[in-house]
Amino acid sequence: MDKHSIELYKRALSEGKEAVYNIRVMVVGHYGVGKTTLTKRLLDEDVDINKRESTNGIDVHVKRCKVSLETGQWETVAKDQKVGTVCNRLLNLLKKTLTTEKEVVVIENESTVGAVNEEFEVVDEDTSIESNSQDITEKNEGAEVVCTEPEPKMKVTLTPLEVENVTNENFQPLQDTKEENILYHLKALIEEVQHSGSTDNLNMADVSIWDFAGQFVFYATHQVFLSRRAVYLLVTDVSKSMEDMVKDDECFQDSIGVKHWKISEFANFWLNSIHEFCGSSDESGPPVLLVGTRADKIKQLFPEKTKQMAIINNYFYELRSLFHKESISHLIEEDFPVDNTIKNGSIDLLKKKIVESAKAQSYWGEIIPAKWITLENSIAILKNEGSKVLHIDMLRRLNNTLPVPIETDEVLKLFLRFHHESGNILYYSDDNLGDTIVLDPQWLIDAFKSIITARMFCCKSRKIFRKFGKMF
């Protein structure tokens, strides 16, 4: 990899752009309606219908699914799989740059100045990175790679970015020269792609699912995690009446002493919250899909299919008629009754509509600068190493070690806001919070629920119950 190869890499990052496809699904609704079971069905996980678990706070499943942009088919990512790095996306950008250069050479009928080594020759888009990089000296157990260029002979350490503990005051950026630093990233990219294997997942959208607890006590913090860039599933129970009371903790007291809410009031609360915190003046989003669980109970009571559909359709009609006209613009026309007890086509129809709704949003296929991808990759590495929080100064120094860094603080914060809205990280630009980036959203949620949680979870903790049992 000579200087020309390095310049190609820099150009790919400086001039390249990428369309991004993210789907963030927010599962909301009152307590005991079956949101967690629905989430497991979406994730294609096994469900024990006799063992129902309540969610404590929010369960976050970041990038747990991928959806084919061509077929719409969902693929579930293993729960214990580490956050995916973006090396295949970087490789794709590099290949495009190389292909463009070769086309220019053919048009001009000139020889390439400063030959590109064989490991970066691109025959076509399907060429494997393994066959393209056989001449690279294999790294030994010492994790070092020696460049094939005889002069000068540079050594590049291939351990992941040397920021294993980014919150440590002893953080030191890489001290290599700029050219060595770029070569380091370029070689690390090839190593990563060689070990990760296929690049077939380039035409896939990432899906993250946020399962919100339904107990009223959590509503004091839920609003912090709502996002405009999301598809909402507002979940209710089709076997219940709109006038039924929700058997929640008796934690709510209004001005006249009411301790419980009706199903209709909770549904209105959620849709109004989405409208107030996430709505826009042009009523363009975010989309809300009405999902009715426990459809199996309707089937048990009424064997005739025509009768079943009549009852379910009437249920959704009554539900829609209760919503305020300001917030009803968020609702998708179709309704989705589901039977969580079995795997059937209703979940597939719901998945399909989630993707269709996401595709209709203005942020679908949004173009971002290629240089953002390298910083996203560095953050993914830190998350895989277990880092939870990153200070803004550490992010700046990490950014400066990259081959083509983000130039200004303004754009760096734009990068952070973009990934916050996508649900990958949490970043609030408020004066008192703007110095901290939460790399793992679940970490902050777990911190919240150690302070504010439902009575049912406090009772299960011996330590808490021993001190505060009489309060329950």
C-alpha cells in the first residue's frame, strides 16, 4: 500500500457519501397489555405464553434485526452478538473510489500515476476482499503487520484503537505521523473485513426495538427517550373495553384523588405524548401503528371468523374515535390485531408495515458524509469493549486520530444528534448535559430505574423491601 493507496482512502472518506437506513421501533402502551411478548415475536424469539414478564423501565434492543432493502425480509441478530462495526461500509466506499479512478484512467488512456497495489485492484463489485489482499503480510501472534513497501519500512499496530478506557484521564491519542495513522486505519479495515467474512449485508437496514414499560410511575422518565425518527406501535388489548380500568400501581393521584386510569385514557396519553414531544407543524410524523393484542381471546369466544373480525374492527373504530383530532394525524390507516400465543402471519404483516412506514419518512436513505462512518466505527469498538460513557473532550481527541476527522465542533455535534435520534447513543445538547455522550442507552435507563421504578419490582428486591417495605 503506497502513498497513492493512502490518498485514495483519504479521498474516499473526504468526498464520499453514504445513504443510511435505520428503523427505530418504539413499543408503547399501558401496563399488562403484552408489549414484551410482542417485542419477542418481532425479534423471532421463543415465547412462553404462560410466563409473562413485566418490563422494568425500558428494554433496548439496538440493531437486533436487519431488513433487506430489496425483499423486506427480516433477519434477527443474536442477542449476545457485539455491536456491528462498519468496516464493510468503508470497504464499499473505497471500492467505489477505486472503480471511479480506473474508469477515468480508461477514458484518458493513460497509465495510473503511482500504481495501486494488487490488494486494492477491483475487478468488479463482487470481488472478495480476501482475494484482493493476499499480498498483505499476515499478522503474527504479536498483532503487527509490516508494510510490503521496502522504503520506508513502517510498522503499524493492529490492536483496536488504543482507547480501551476512554473515561480515564490518562487517555493518549495515537502518536503516529499522519500517513502512518491513515495506514493504520486502512490495514485495520482490511483485517476486520477479512475476519468478518461476507459483505452481503450492505443492502440492509438496521432495526432497533425499544420496549417501554407500561406502569405509570415510569412516565416521568419515558419522555426523555422519545424520538421523531421512529415508528411507534401503540399497543392495547382487543379483548378489553375502552372503559375498563388498568390495574396499575396506585401511584397516580390527580386533583380529585383518582388512582386509576381507563384504557382509553392511557391510549390518549401515549398518542398525545408522541404528538407533543415528537410531532412537527406539518403533521408529517412520526407514524403510529395501532396494535391490538389478545386476539386469541376473541377467537375463543366467537368461533365464527366473520363475527371475530366484526368485533375487532369495532374495537379499533371506538379506539380511533377517542383520540384528539390534533394527534390523530400520526395514525397509519391499517390496524393490526395479533395473537401473541402463536407464530402466524399477523406478525409478518406488522413487520411489513413497519418497514413501509419507515420508508415513507423524510430521513429514509438520508445522505451522510463518509468521514462520519470512521467515527461511528470507533464508537462501535468502544461499546464492544464495554465503555458506557464518553466525555466530549475524549470524543474530540478520538476524532483527531482518524484518517479524515470531522472538522468542526458544530458538525461533530450534528453527528451526535443524528446518532441520538437513531437510538444508537444518547446525547443531549443542553448546557448542563452537552459534555457527556452515553454510548449504551440501556445503561442510563438502568440508572433511572434504580431511582424510579414500579412497586412490583421494589417488592422483589430484598434489600429495598427490608428498608422500605411498609411503604408498599
